[in-house]
Amino acid sequence: MITTKSTREIEYMKEAGRIVALAHEAIKPYMREGVTTKKINEICEKTILKHHATPSFKGLYGFSAAVCTSVNSTLIHGIPSEYKLKSGDIISVDIGACFNGYHGDSAWTYAIGDVDEKTLDLMKVTHDALFVGLAYAKAGNHVSDISHAIGEYVMSHGYSVPSDYTGHGIGTSVHEDPTVPNFGPAGRGVILKEGMTIAVEPMVIAGKPQTRVLSDTWSVVAKDGSNTAHYEHTVVIRKDGYEILTTINKEELQKNG
Ligand code: MG
Ligand code: MG
């Protein structure tokens, strides 16, 4: 079932989203060599709890950590561990927070130390694909218009989008209808309405689109071992566009930073 949210519900989601954005801000100084992915998880969890929210992914389908930390060829669902980040790595951190029963969900890919040009380009294309897709996020458009724009943009740069993982509706559950794929034809299926809340999240593989799940039963990796990137925002659909919920305003950033 696809729901539209009331003004009050959107306020709760905005707070959840703000907390997710604060967690992303909090980990930025730790994006350096020698820091373990466990440490990043710890900082995120602390930030979320400090703001009277709970980590959305902890316990979700049995996931044990607060956030997902996916390094290099790991696309999504990487489990925080004792792995120490090293120069040249890229890490996608996917953070979810639940405030007053409502969720926010946002992923970002960070570069550690000196990252090669090719990998920086993968990050840039994936980042830009998010906003290329979001340009179609407005009432009256189809969800698939977002999907199509992302897929075309990514593939025009020679990269791939895996077909088995998608963005999603979000609200009182992290994953709600509709699914928001990162590929496919435009102008089909669900029509976006004012007040719908969705997580748009291009997941991009530098090489071939096939993925496999590691024996830890969580980590989704590029089958060909190539690098991957992931950017995600939770947004609310407005009449003439979208509003990002997983963000904080500049003044607050200064206050916190
Ligand atoms: Mg996410
Ligand atoms: Mg998501």
C-alpha cells in the first residue's frame, strides 16, 4: 500500500532525517586511515541515540549493527567490523534513524586518503545520478521517470546498476511501497502524489551489474570485484518538486560543527 503523509507525519520524518544527516556529519572527521568500520558504526549509533531516536537498521531483518558500512566492492549491507580503513578505500555508509515512529534513510560514499581518479569518477557519477533522478520527483510524474533517468545517466558513463536492489517508499516502516528501481523505462506504473515519501538511492557498480552475497549472509558485493558507490536521500514529493528530509540547514551545521 502506498501512503501519503500528513503535515505532522512529515515533521516527524524531517526530524528523523535531520538526525540521519547529523550522524553523517559526525562521522566525517573519522573518514581517515586506521579507523575501523566498527568505530563509524559506534559514532552513528551514539549520535542517533543522543537525539532521542533509534537506529532503523538495528534488528531489521536480523541485522546486528546500527548502520551499514560497505567498503570498495561491497555495494550495500556491509557489516561494521574491525577492518581498518586504508588510503584509497571508499566506504558507503547507509544510516537510518527512527524518530517518534517515523524513519529517515540516507547513504553516502566517502573517500579515504588518496583515491584514484577512476574511483572518484564513480563516486561523482553516482552522486549526480541521485540528483538527476530527483529532478523527476514531483507530483504527477511516474516513479519510473526517476528510475529511467538514473539508469540512463549511470549507463551513459559506462557503469552499471544492479537490478535486484532498489529504492523504496518510507514512513512508519523503513521499507514501504512503492519500490523505486534505478533503471527501466519511463512513464509506467505508480504516479507520484504530494505527500508521498520515498528513498531514492542509486547503487552503482564500476564493472558488471551482477552481485553476490558473501557468506556473512549480508554483504552484497560486485561479482566482478569492481568498486561500488551508493548515495541516498529520503524526500517528500511536493506539487512542483521534492524536498529532501535527510538534511540539516547551514546554521545548524555551523552550530554543530
Ligand atoms: Mg539506506
Ligand atoms: Mg534505503
